[in-house]
Amino acid sequence: MKNKKGLCHILKYIITCLLFGVIFINPIQAQIVLQTDFTDSENARQNIDYHFNVFNRITPLNGVKIKTPLGKPRVCIVRPLGGIVKNGKPDISKDSYKWDKKSKTFYTDFTVLKNQMDGVFNSGYAIHQIVLDNPSWAFQRNKNGELVADSLKVSTYGNAEPPKDYNAWSNYLKDVLKFLVNTYGEESMLKIQFNIGREIGTPSHWSGTKEAFFEFYKISSSAIREVLPTAKVGTHFLWGSSKNAWGTDFVKWSKANNVHYDFIGVSFYPFYNKPDRTLFKEVYAKDFAVIKDIPEWHKNAKLEMHEYALIKSLNKAGNAFENAPKAQQNSFIVGLMKMFYEHNMQNVFQWGQGTNFEAAQESLFSIQGQTYYTSTKNGKPLLETNDVDAIFIKDVYNNIYNIMAYNYNANPNATTDEHLNLKAKLDVPPGTKVKVRFALYNKEKDTMSWSEWIEEATQGNEKSKSVISLNAELPVFSFLKYEVKVQ
């Protein structure tokens, strides 16, 4: 009877491993070795934040609804000042700076701005960022209230024209900040960052020159910080390899002219089937490192991703897209977070409800507060175009080690699985009993499920340190997660 029970346990273990495509100790011939040394403090980097809690909303007059149940969502309010189009025509009713034809004077009206702020707060969300982007339509008028050719210029997103009078714009921003501080309190406003402009380099967001925008930023940030001296200010550009990539020049200009910024946002809309947009090492080097990793970068600033989507197609106007399939979304986002943790990037601002890659989000949410460790990769993939890597994390307080690995390919028809050997050196003597469990993303069902805990022993020749070695077969467009618990 005892032997029969033992046989059943072994069969159950083998079946579980086959179902998940994972074997723990050695039967698989590993092609790619991914490893870290948790005992070396030099490998410890940042404490991991959950980067998917900021949601973009355009002029949210009717409150905000966000479906994601993870964490505490925060809102980025886009186009709160006016300058909005409706049916292709200027919508003056949303403006907070207006021109009165009768009295021939400019005046402010913050009713709509307050409705947006209250709408977010009353919906139970915090505000992460207010975007000071489209100026109200009245800023196309000169100080005498006159329009060039007696008409307003309308772009795809509304008013993309630089203010005709920068001095008037500066005074207006001071009024905006005074209104916000008087209404919501200084402490509340210091928790919010102020973004000057949006996706600058896109003519439909800013029709002026690069030099004109830099001056516009300087004037705007000075006005904000005159009212609120420690306010967080920054701006938002296109990715580094885009046609009008102004981020690198802005960082250099800011350094040369002693202009302050607390953050820079970038947009990132990679086509899921283009290798040059999805290979993370290449993407980081040409799209983000050229902004963040140059000598002129302000060391205390943060680089955020203010617009993101892995896309399948883009409309002709360039302002709407079709999302990539769910399997690509989930495997890609794990690789994207590997890039974030390795290079200390922060916050992915999402459009919509945050439901494009929920399985990966749940796994990433579970490791927040833990410590990221840098790792190495050796060996070649079975399929050369498979992009494979892993995230190694340590939960110091609970003595748990987490490993997340992904396998992505820009070819939607790729089918090759990859064999991985995941190694981690731990601060325990050889022969230490550890418990291991794993979960593999099922791309057909868009779900993950966990195996049972299985006991393993660490190996090695050192007195107080040893290695846990885990072998896995990882399908393309998938990711897996291991948990290793020291007993």
C-alpha cells in the first residue's frame, strides 16, 4: 500500500510537470542559462514598484471609472485647460481662459477645471498628473484680442498653437496654480506633478519650433514654481528614435540653461510584429538611453512612459490603433518591466481600463516592494528571433525568491519553445530544503494556474552558499513564474 501511494505521488508529479512544460532538475538540455547571485549585494538594485496604476483621461467631466482591481489607481488629467475640438470645431465652453468680445478683455473661468478635479476625487482616485497641454483658444489672440486672419487654427487634438503672448500665458498659469492651491491645499498639490505639453514633437500637439517649445517650458515651469516652489514639473516627448525626437536636445538644453525638470515622459507605441520595435536591448538603447543615460541627465529626475500600447495597426490619422493579441501583450509586458527594473524607469500611463495584459499584471503586482537583482544570460535560443530573459526578485522579509521569464517573438507565426536553465545562488548551505512552485501563462486560455509546492534541495560546494537550479520549457508568447521558499 505504501509503495502504491508513493507511485501515485510520482505519477502526479510527472503529469503536473508535463502539463506545465516544466521539469525542475536536469532532464531538459537547457539552451539558455539565466542566473543571478542573490548573495552578492552588488546585484541588488531597486525596490520594485507596481508601474500600471496611472490612467490617462481626457477632460473627465463626468468622473472616472477604472476596472482594474489592482492597487490604487491614479489619474492623469489630459487637456484640462480647454483648447478642445468638438466635431472638428473649437469648443470654447471648455476653456478656462476666455476673450469677452463686449468688454474686449481676457478673463479666467475655472469652473470646468474644478469639475474635472472634483470628478476624479469624488470617484475615489488620486491625481498623479495634470497636463498643461492645449492652451485655451483665447491664447491664439494677441494682447489686443486679435486673431491672425480672423480665425482659429484647429489641429487633430484641438489647439496646438503656441500662445501668442507668453507673458499672458505665464500670468494665467500663476492664476491656475493659485486657484488649485486655494481650492485643494498646498499639500495636496505637491502630490501632483504638472506636465507642460504632451507628446511634443508631434505637430498636432505643438505646431511651433523646438526652440519655441523650450522657451515655452522655461516660462511655464517658472510660473508654476513661483506659486508653488517645490512643485514637480516636467514634460513629454516622443521616443528617442522617432522623427521629431526632442527629448535628448531638451535634456542638454536644460543642463546648459539651468532649467529644472523632475520628470520626462515618453510615448512608446511599438508594432508587435516589428523586431526593431520589440527587441528590448535595442529599443532601450535607441529610444530611452539617448534621453536618460547621457551626462546631462538630471540624476534625481525620473523617466516615465506617458503613453503606451503594443499595437497591431494604426489608423491613417495616427490617433487610433488596434491592440496586439493578448498572448503578445502579456509576454511583452514582462520583458518591458525587465527593462524598467534594469534601468530604473517608472510608471506606464495607460489608456482604457488596463485589461490588455491582466495575467502578467497580476504576477507583477505580487512582487511589488521586493528587491530586483540584475542577472546574466548565456547561450543561444533554439529560434534565433526569440527574445528570452528573466526577472530575479528577492522578498527579503518572507525569505522568498521569485523568478519571472518571458519568451517573445516579432513573428506572429513563431512556434518554437525555448529550454531554460534558471539558476540562483542563495545564502544557505548546500542541501538546504526549499519549496518550489511554478505557474505558466496559458496563451489559449489567457490565464495562469499554480502547481503544488514541491520540496527540493540546494546544491554546491561552498560552506554557507548554494544554488537552486530549475529547468523549464517556455513556449513563445508566454511567460512563467517560479517561487522558491527557504524552509
